[in-house]
Amino acid sequence: MPALASHRKPRTLVRNTGPAVGLTTAALASVTLLSTQSALAAPAPKPSIEDVQKKVDDLYRQAGSATQQYNQAKEATTKQRSKVDTLLDDVARRTEKLNEARRTLGTYAAAQYRGGALAPTATFFLADDPQSFFDQTHLMDRMTERQTSAVSDFRTQQAKASKQRAEAVASLETLTESQATLRTSKQNVQTKLSEARSLLSKLTAEEKARLAELERKKEAEAERKAAELAKKQAAAKAEAARKAEEAAKEAGTGSGTDTGSGTGTGTGSGSGSDTDASTKAEKVMAFARAQLGKPYVWGATGPASYDCSGLTQAAWKAAGVDIPRTTWDQVNVGTRIATADLQPGDLVFFYDDISHVGIYKGDGMMIHAPKPGANVREESIFYMPIYGSVRPG
């Protein structure tokens, strides 16, 4: 008997993936946890002292540049305020003249009214639109010469008053813009200085000591370069004196008459110019030395405190020479001078953005108002990168 075929359906093997999914989820969670722990365990590396020094120096430089922007905006605001005050005074005077012209017209109108008729002058004065009425040319034919002159004067004063009011409004708008720039510049200075102070405040005592050591090394290198410049300048001066002496000896071999005439004329002409420049330089240096020890305050022009360009401006003013307020303008005053040819009183500018300036005193040194927290002092001109130098006057 043949075997009966089985009617049972074959079992379908179903793979249970439950545990695998669980393991995958657990693995992902572990990776995420480890990543988070790694991030927490490895904070951003602390900047080196060298990086801090570079950052602080750069912030002070930026603050110096922002200070010059502040000085420029303050100067512009002061000038604009003076212009506005002058214009407002002019408007007041012009308004009074307009009122006088109006009173004159009113006198004519009243006289004609008392005469029993509303004359053209009165009609003109009382009209809602005097200009359109004035365009009726027959009015002028019926007026007396004095009345015509009064009307003409009224129109002139009215036009000038209107023009000056418009100028005053425009100047007030410019003043508002200058004041906004002034506020922005002031905020920029304060922001940069706050960032610098914040960086320094986070240093430990050991880090501050290391930073001070870096500063001493920087100063020593700058002083070394100053000494080199002083040596070169002394050698150049000695060589110039030697050549002058030789020239004088050669001139002495001529006749007595020629020697007396030539020497007297040449010496008198050159000496006068050199003496004047030397006198100014002495006054500049005397003033600068008198300010040593006074605090740097950004935006200050003395006499109790100074910023860098405030000191240089005041020093040259003491010598009878007016120079602009900002470093950006001061650098364009006078004669450009090479570093090797610097003389006392010359102005030395620093950084590519010309954000700092000092007064050369000789031997590679200068007197300057350095930065917030420091006082006016003597320092090597090589402490900062030199942009260029000028000789005012």
C-alpha cells in the first residue's frame, strides 16, 4: 500500500533578529557615551604664554587703532558742533532781518488800510500765497519805489533764511552721524581693552612670571638694536665733523679776503636755519621730558594724561608748531626721515596701520605714551615694528 503523502505544510524557519537589534543599539549607545566622555576628557588646549603675549600685544595695537578712530571722530564732532552753532547764530540773525522786512511791509499795509483802501501792498502781505500774487507784474507798477524796495528786501531775506535753515538741518544731521561714530569708536576701544584684561586675568602666578620674562627679553633685544643705531649715528656724526674740518682747512689755504668773505656768508646762512630747527627740537624734548611718569589715557591730550598722538601734538605745540591730532594725519606732516638719520624731536610711527607714535630722543630711544596701564616713558624705538618717521616744522 503506497504511503500517503503528507498534507502538512513545511515549517518556515524564522530567524529571530531580536537579540541582534538589541546588541546594535547597545553598541551605538556605548560609542556615543565614549565619544561624549572623550570630548569631556579632552578640553581645548590652553594657549601658550607666547600665544597669550602675541594676542595681548595685538589687542593693545587694535585698541590703539580704535583710539585714533575715536580721536578722529571726536575732532570731527567738535568741528561740526562749531559749524552748527555758527549756522544757528546766522539763522537767528537772518530771522531778525526777515522780521524787520515784515514789519516794514506791515507799516505800509497799515497806512494804506487807514487810507480807506486795501492797497496792493496789503493784499500782498496778507495773501495766503504771496509768491503767486507777486507774479502779477502789474502790482510792481502801482507801488512806490520804497514799497517795491521793501517787498524785494522781504523776498531776499525770506530766501536766505530758508537756505540757512536747510544748511543748519543738514549740519545737525552730520553732527548726529559724527556723534554715532564717536560712540562706536569708544565702544571698540573699551572692547579691545576688556579682552586684553580678560586674557591676562586668567593667567596663573607662574604664567604671569613667564610672561614678564618674555617682556624683559623683548625689551633687551630692542635696547640692543637701539645701542647699535646709537653707535652708527655717533660714527656718522664723527665722520661728518671730520669732513667739515677738512673742508675748513682747505678753505683756509686761500687768501684772507676770500676766506673771510666765504666763511662769513656761508656760516651765517646755514647756521640760522639749523639754529631755528635745533631750538624747536630742544623745546619739544623739554616738554616731552616734563611729561615722563604721567599716565596713558586713550583720547587724552594733557596736561594730566596723554595718549600717544596727544603727547606728540602737545610737544610740538610747545615748540610753536601745530600738527594734527591723529597718527594718521601726523605721519603726513613735515619731511620723511630714514631711521638712520633720526634726530631728537622727530616723530617715529609704528605698525602697518600707523596706530602708534613716539618722540625720538636720540641713541635709538624715544619718549612715548605706551598703552593703558602704563605711564609716559623712555623706550627703544625697536620695541615695536617701525612704519616710518617724519620731522615736523
